[in-house]
Amino acid sequence: MRASTPAIPPRVNRHYACFAALLTGMLLLIGGGCLSRTHIMPSNMMHPTISAGDHVRVEEEAYLAVSPQRGDLVMLRPMLYQGRMWVFRVCGVPGDSLTYTNRILACNGTPVRSPAFAAPVHYFELPGAPPLGTNGVLKLSASEFFVLGDDPRMTQDSRRFGAIPRVDIYGKVIPLN
């Protein structure tokens, strides 16, 4: 004869299920806060896509398994400027070549235009900016990216400070407004 297992009263099962659901919800909420954070855009350098004062979500672990792609909005946390963060759009990825043709920025031979405007608004060479690479060509290494603000007239971006290393990319930006 087999010993029977004592039955757990239904009341205990309900309490256990409620506790487990509550605990799971709290862990997801806390864990979700670690994977993404909300920030307020401090300037208009990404206008009209994101304006000063708009809220953005930054997915900090978005690029653990994949690299940023051309067109992605990213938050940078440059090592050189500890504590400061900027939002830009990826224009050039590792292996790309950037040049100026008639003062217009080109990536792999194609003029770069701002995705934020209906009419073609191209990125021009900034007065006083350092030249692109050697002989006017910047070839991005395996860990470099070229980033731009959405409004070519109102931003200091890779045209001014050059390519950025992958380690400076903090996460993927999702506009919330």
C-alpha cells in the first residue's frame, strides 16, 4: 500500500498563485527598469524627430548581440565627456567610406540626406571642421560609427568630432512623444 501525499487545501493554492504572480510582476517591472530607461531630450539637435523636452526610452541592452544599423537612433555616452549623453542617428557603420562631394556629405558614394524632412535636405561640410580622414575619405574601422543629428543646420555631430567608437554607444533610442 502506497502512502498518500497530503492534499494541499485549495485556499493555500490560491494564496501561492497570487504570491507567485505578484512576485513575477515585480521582478519584470524591476528588471524592465534595468533594461531601458527614460530620458528627457535636452536640445533640438534631433529636431523635428525629437525636440527639446521630449521623452525618449533608451534600450541599454539592444546592441549586446547585434550592431547598430544605419538609420538607428542611438544614445552616446562618450568616454571623453563623462556624465554627458547625446542622441544621434547612425549614418555610417563599420566598413563605410564617407567623403564630401561639392561640400555635400556622401556615404559609400550616395549623398546623405536628413530622414526628418520631406524635401531633400543634405548634410553639408561644416566650416572649420577637421577634414574627413586622409585624402578627404574617412573609412570606418571595424569598431567605428559615423553619427549625425537630424537637423543638419543645428547640430555638432561626427562632421565636427569624427567617427565614434562602438564602446561610446550606450543604447538604442525610441522616441515616446
